[in-house]
Amino acid sequence: MPQPEVIQLIRTIRGAPATILLLLMVRGTSMTGREINLYTGYDSKTITNAHGVLEMLGLIQNNGHLN
């Protein structure tokens, strides 16, 4: 039986947050906003918004390297 928390997480994360989370998991290291831009093509506003969603969900932690 699926866990409600997992279902909610999967339904919440889509688009840019999902792409960026996958990128961070594949790279296995922190990345700057510019690096994320180079890999994804997302603009800085999209990256910032996605970062906020992922941080709010407790999936990433701000280490000051988003610039």
C-alpha cells in the first residue's frame, strides 16, 4: 500500500522542481544557479522558484550557492 506522504510528494513535485531535484541527485553535489541553468536551460527566476519549492518540502537545503 502506498504511503500517503509519498503520494503527496510525487503529486507535488513536477516541472522545474522535479528536473532540478533529479539533476542534483545525479550530480551528487551542490550546484550554483548558473550551473543549473547550463544543464537545464531554466532562467534564474524559474530556478529560484523551484529551489523555494524543494526547500519548503525539505528535499534540499540552502547552502548559499544558488547565485
